[in-house]
Amino acid sequence: VPQGTAVADNTTITLTLTDNGTLQSTSTTFVVYVIESNPPVFTNCPLSFTDYLDNSCYYTVPDFSPNGLNVASATDACTGITYTQNPQVSSLFYGPGPQTITVYADDQNVNTTESTCTFTLNLIDNTPPTISVCPGDITESTDPGNCYHIAGTYQSGEYDISTFDNCNAPIESYSLSGATSGSSLTSSLDGTQFNAGVTLVTWVADDGNGNSAACTFNVTIADQEAPVVVNCPSDDFSQVVDNNCQYTVPDYINNSPTTNFQAIDNCSSPTLSQDPPSGTIESGTNAVVVTMTATDGNGNTSSCTFNIWPNDFSTPVVNCS
């Protein structure tokens, strides 16, 4: 091998000595072993790497070297590189947040130190909570004597949801719109007053890691309670027929000869009516049945009846011709 020639590790060199006078020569051989003192150099070493937790909130540490994800890689002047890392491949992390990863590169030569690449592994939970129970549309009647229904009166938790999350217990909240409005950061609607009508309920489950799930349904509170008659006029004996044997039916709602017709309702002031209406001309002295009706506007009615007993105080007129 001529002087100045670059040789590889484990190269055999033959050295020949020649006597210029006798031209006799002798040779010897030896092996050259090349010692590399330069460690591998990381050419790819990120400051951070982001990955995602599984559905159980765990993360299985992968191989970040070129043998795996190739997140960190190095070069070496001579031989191949052996990679190791800490934590080891297949280690487990639980929960979101930063973790420190160190990858080591070793060229298996006599270098006293390994090359290292250290970066931050950012673990993210991107799995939203699961709403396992979401009530369907609900229809209830108003509570007796009231124009609303209190949730949970008949069954605790009937308007509530059930949730699950891979990492944390979800934070539950609700909002109400429509016949009832409001919102609260709570896990139960028990004790909440729902007004008569239709209320849209929106439940939201939040895992605190930027993931949420929603559930909506309608709550219909129906007024099925009829008005209550407070006063019903008693039989009217005060009507007197005129000379034509006729009389006018009075207004028994506002100006009754006996007692004004009155009714109350759990939701609103009922509409009052009478049949026959006030101002109707009746003839004769037979009893007339009057029906008084209270209507609450939600299809519920109550009624009562009484009689008009007309009187004839006119004396007969004798026509003598």
C-alpha cells in the first residue's frame, strides 16, 4: 500500500526493505486497525413531538429512531449506528401532558460517550366524552294547581344524562330555552321548574381537555288541568215576562241578579261564557237551562248550570165587545 493511501479498518500492510547495493529485499506484514474517536452526529432531533392518547388515556411509547417513526436520526463516519431510548419502546404513559424522551446513538466503536437527542413529547387527549344515556323527548303534565312541573317529582334523574370519558370524569352542564330558560354547571335537573310549553334541553359533557359531546331533547309540559268554578249563579227567579210574554236573558258573568259566574285556572285567567248569551230574548214561562263555561285556552273546560224561572205578573185583558 503506497504511502498516503487511506486504509480501512483491519487492513493488512506489507512493508518491503531493499538493499540498493545487493538489491536484496526482505518483507514484513502487519494489520492496521483504525480507531474512530468521533461519536455519531444527530442530524434530525426535534424540539418537540406531538402524539395522541388512546381510548383508554394511555400512550404506548414507540421507537422514535429510524427503525420506527424516524423522529430522531444520526449519521456516523464509519459503521452502522445502534439506537436506544429512554423511556424504552413499549413503555406506557397515562394522561395528557409533556414527557421527556431521550434517544441514544452508538456506533459501537471506542468512543467514550454516546450521542443523545432529547425532546419533549406532548401527549394530547383528543377523544371526546361519551354520553351513554340521553333522554328522548319527554311529555309531562303540570303539577296539580300549578302551571309548571318540577323535574324529578315522579322519578329522580329522569331528565339527566350518563357520561363517560377515557381520561377524566366529564364536567356536565345544561342550558334551557323555550318555555323555560336558564343554564347551570350541574349534573342533575332534579328540582328544576319547567314551565308549561316546550323547553329545549341541551346537555354538554366536557372532559377538560378541549373535547366535548352534546345531547338535546324536548321537554313538553302540558296543561291538562281544567279551570275550577268558584261561583256558579243560583237559579234565577227574578225574571218577569212583559206583555208579549218575553224577557231578556241577563249577563250572569258581570251583572248577575244572583251571583256572578267566576272561575280560576292554574295557568291563566279563563275565558267565561254563557249559553244562552246575555241579551237573548226568551219567550214563555217555562224554565230555561243556562250553561256557564270556563275555558283555559289549552283545551280544558269546566261548566255549571242553573235555571231561569220566569214570572208572569201581567193580568189578563178582557176584550168585551
